[in-house]
Amino acid sequence: MDAGFLAPLVPITAIIAFTAFKIARLRGTQPASLSADVTTRLEALEQRVEGLQHELAETHERLDFTERLLSQARDDRRLGG
């Protein structure tokens, strides 16, 4: 390639990289503080999700238990018991 073609690309690339670096630094230093209302609502939502996860785990356990009972009953019928 011709060096004359690449010469203008070096400063342009440097400017773009410098700008991207500055933007990333600015975004990293800004505090992500939430209002008290948003924080309260977020905590309530987290508690509800945890409750739903607990209920779902219990439902899975009950489903597994029921499936085992049904499987056992089918096996008993096959064996003539």
C-alpha cells in the first residue's frame, strides 16, 4: 500500500480513539444514583422476584413428586400389582 494513503488515517484514528476514551471515562465517573422512590420500588421488585422463584421451586418439587407417584402406579399396573 501507499504510505501517502495511510498518513491521514493515523491522526483521524487517534482522534476517534481519544474521543472514545474520554467518553468511556466520563460515563465511568458519573454516579448512577437513583432516587429514593426508584430504590424502594426496585427493592420491592427484587423481593417479589425472590418470592416467585421460591414458589416456582416448590411447584417443581411437587411436580417431580407427582410424576414419581404416577410412574410408580404405572409400573405397579404393568407388573400386575
